[in-house]
Amino acid sequence: MGSIQVDFKNPATTTLLELAKSRRTYYDLKAESPISDDAIEAIVQDSVLHVPSSFNTQTSRVVLLLKEEHRKVWDIAINAIEELVAAGQVPKEVFETQTKPKLNAFRAAYGTVLFFVDYDSLASIKEKFSLYADKFDPFAMESNAMTQYLVWVALESEGFGANLQHYNPLIDEQIQKTWGLPTSWKLDAQLVFGVSTTDPGEKTFTPLEGRLKVFGKSQ
Ligand SMILES: Cc1cc2nc3c(=O)[nH]c(=O)nc-3n(C[C@H](O)[C@H](O)[C@H](O)COP(=O)(O)O)c2cc1C
């Protein structure tokens, strides 16, 4: 959509951009995997290692959960929202007809990647570069988002469908306790993945005109 046609010097560039174009949000996922668990772990490892971070602070923390460990995340979310229903903060009917089926759909997938930021690890660099102190937290989140994106694209490249969720901070405490994670790890996102059983929904694009400006281009 809106792209000019060019031949790239490196065919891998075309492949990379094709992967970016084919990454979508898939909600109907089943608990199957087209690849080995080692291959999934390799995707996550390379993403954690090679995604850049400001000043190379390496603030992202990631937990890969497969099968029954993955299902625990969504049991935690279901229980947390059931408590809100019991407290009268979420209408029971909304929970039963909308929220619970959605959470059960995540639960039916193969795995979840939990993405955290360790903001505490930034204390010394904030002190050292006090002029930028207020920039480090947003930079850490931006770096985390890059990791999320790379894992998402790579999993879909290998035949998974995936969707990105944000049930934090509702589930944070139970997540931390269940897997004995450091309390300094602040949950940012949950990437749910499995084999997709339906096509992604229609996607519309705001025209590039008004979103992208180019100056100084050779004719
Ligand atoms: C930063 C960010 C946060 C998102 N949060 C959620 C979310 O909490 N729940 C959800 O179902 N989708 C979430 N999404 C998915 C977007 O709704 C989706 O990517 C967008 O509508 C474009 O559709 P596509 O992923 O199929 O290209 C998020 C995406 C991004 C990039």
C-alpha cells in the first residue's frame, strides 16, 4: 500500500519488508507449533541480545512461557478479572460474554512471551548522565517495544499467528510470584502466539501523504 516499486541491492531487504508487511494481529490461535521449542527460544534469545537500547543499557527482560506455563498467565488474568467482578468493578455480564471468551482464546494458544523493563537497573546511568535522567525510562520502553516487534515478526515468519496484550498492571503481582521473578521487572506487554485458525481482520491504512515527508530526493 502506497509503496514505490524498487529493486533493492540486497534481496534480504525485500524479504525483511515483506515480513513487516505480513505481520498482523491474529486472535484465533490454537495450541500448536510449526517449529521446535528450541527454535522459539532462539527467536527470543536473538531478539533480547540484538535489539538496541539507549547507551546499550540492555533494560529489557523477557520470559518465554509455553503450553501449560503459558496457560497459567491467562488463568491469572481470568482470576484477576473475576475478582473485579466480585468487587462490582466489572459487570458480570460483560465479563461472561466478552472478557472471559477473549481471555480463553488467549489461553487456547501455544505460548506467551512476557516483556518487562528493569527500570531499577537504570539508577546508576541516570546519576551519571543527570541531564538525560528523565529520558532513560521512555528510552527503555522504546527498546522493549523494538524487542516485542522483532519477536512478533520472527514468530509470524515461522508460521505462527500472534497478538499483543496489556493486562498489566492487573496481573503483575501474580506473574512475579508464579515464576519467582525479580520485583524490579516491570511488566510491559504479553505477546500471545499459536497457529492461527482464521485470517486477520481487514486493515485500513491512513494515506502516507500527511504521514511521511521526503526532502532532497534525486529524480
Ligand atoms: C503498542 C501497541 C499496543 C497494542 N495493544 C494491544 C492490546 O492491548 N490488545 C490488542 O488486542 N491489540 C493490541 N495491539 C494491536 C493493534 O491493535 C494492532 O497491531 C493494530 O490494530 C494493527 O493491526 P495489525 O497488527 O493486524 O497490523 C497493540 C499494538 C501496538 C503496536
